[in-house]
Amino acid sequence: MGARSYYVYILASKIGGTLYIGVTNDLMRRVAEHRLKLAEGFTKRYDVARLVYFECFDEVEQAIHREKRLKKWRRAWKISLIEKKTRIGTTFIRALPVAHDFSLWNTGSPGQAGR
């Protein structure tokens, strides 16, 4: 049996819109499920289907722990994480047809965002 990867990902409805954080062992499949609105729930209700960020882990426990920590973060911190990772140049995200100019997410300095 080969090594598995686990992903923590952030989806967005639009620039400056609703964010969703999840964990999966198959990122491409899971993003497709969100886009096709295959499951009833939050992402379908709020039209959240654009992949804007992800991290990869070797252990499922690590991924779940990271997901829980990110969910507790303030919105401004999440947006800053998305913008920082995108500026570094995540090839995978840039290759997806949902990639955007993330500079438009800027809501002010991290301490002022969302006010």
C-alpha cells in the first residue's frame, strides 16, 4: 500500500466572500464535489467552490489538527495566509481554472480587516 497524502484546504465563494475550511485525502475529487454541489450543506448553500489555498500532510491526524486550528483563526489571518501563499507561487493553485488575483482580497492590515 502506497503512502497517502491528506490535505487541508480553503475554498471561497468569491473574492472577499465566504470561506470554508476542510480536510480530504483526495483534493481534486473533493474540489470537484464542491463545484458540482454534490452534497447538501454549507458549501452548496453559500456557493463556496473556489480553491484558494491548501496544505499537504503525511498523517491524517496532523491534517485534522491543522484544520481545527485554522477554523479558530480570525478571518483576517486566513486571508493573510491565502495571500502570502499565493505570492510565494503555489503552482498547483495557479494551474487551476479558479485561480484569481488574490491582491483583491486585501481588506486592510491584518488588525483592521473585517472592520
